[in-house]
Amino acid sequence: MAPRDILHQISGDLRLALGLLTRLPLPGQPDMARGAAAAWAWPLAGLAPALLAGLAIWLTSGLGAGLSAALALAVMAMVTGAMHEDGLADTADGLWGGWTVEQRLEIMKDSHIGTYGVLALILSVLARWSLLAGLIAAGQALPALMAAAVLSRVPMVALMAWMPPARDGGLSRAVGQPPLRAAGIGGGVALVLALMLTGGAAIWAALLVGFVAVCIAMLATSKIGGQTGDILGASQQLAEIATLAILAAAL
């Protein structure tokens, strides 16, 4: 493949990833032909909400770390359409609210939120807010946000590549199963970027993210026999918390 064709494919995959994982207005329609093979670019798509959150932190730098952290989280939720938060809530409700595979999948599909989902969202937001506030106070928010953005989206690609869909329909089934090569490329790109941004702490963050992904994979397999879009969203949220925790501890 000629270098020009490679660059065209990379830009197309990134555009497709942005179209899927963000609510940013993109001119025209992304090329859907590559489908799940473009999943390697998902970690790169995470840079968009991270950079906009960093801008929000910079603009509100005089208002205190706590408020800046809250606004940054709000910006990221708006840019992504809160799809990952929604996945975390649905996962908590479904995996702990149902007694059978069918019940769990039905609960996860339901648009209503239950007690487990509310608690999961509260704890997730509190964890990310407290960690981000500390990073803002230390002047390390932007590199940490960017590193967390890329590393936390690797489990989404990996789980889709290694696990079968748990249901016949849904977003995960519609996107398709990425090849293992896409998961490897996405993980490699994310790790290199994280190392450039945060140094050696990125290694420990990546190891913890991998552990989180394995735990989620085992839990989802035992509860529903595979992955769904909600499981992928939950993996992103938990991996983001893990990355921010390691980077905050490394200060």
C-alpha cells in the first residue's frame, strides 16, 4: 500500500472512530466500509474529549480545582454523549439486578436506571472528580487526562476482539468483531502516547488497565456469556479511574 493510501486509511479510521465514540459534528459521512477494523483508532478518538476537557480546566483555572474538575467531567460527558457512563450504569443494573442471562440482558437493554446503576455512576463520578481535582492542583491534569483517554479505550477494542457478543442485536453486534491485529495496534499506539505524556507511570497504569479488563471479561462471561456495548462502556469508565489513580499516586 502506498504511503498516500495509508494516510488516507488512517484518517478514515480516525474519522469513523470519532463518529462512533463522540458527538462532535463531523462534515460529511464517515466511511463505514472498514467497520470493526477501524477500532484500533478508538484510543485516538479519546483525545478529543480529553483536549476539550483540558481547555475547560484552563479557562476555569482561577475558580478552584474542584470546580474545574467538575466542569471537565461535564465536558467529556457532553462530547461523548455520556455513552460510557450509560454503559456503566446499565452494566451495574443488569449484572447485579437479574438472576438469569435473559433477565440481565433485558435489564441492560432497558432505558430506565436502577439502584445499582445510580450507585455506580455516583461512585464513578466521585472517584474521577477527586482524582482529577488532585491532578489539577498539581498542574498535571492535561497529560493525565490524555493518557487516561487513550489507555481507557483499549479494553473496549480488546474485549470486542476476544469476546463474543452476548446478544444478537445492539451496537456491539452492529459494529462487528475487530481483528486481533486492530486490538494490538490500538494498544500499542495508546501505550506509546501514554509514555510520551506521563513517563514510566504509564507502564503501571497500563498494567492496571489490563487487570481491570481481565476482571470485567471474566465477570461478563460468567454473567451473560459475552460482551455488549454496555460492558464496553463500563470497561472504559473503570479503566479511566484506574489510570487516573495511578497517575495521581505517581505525583
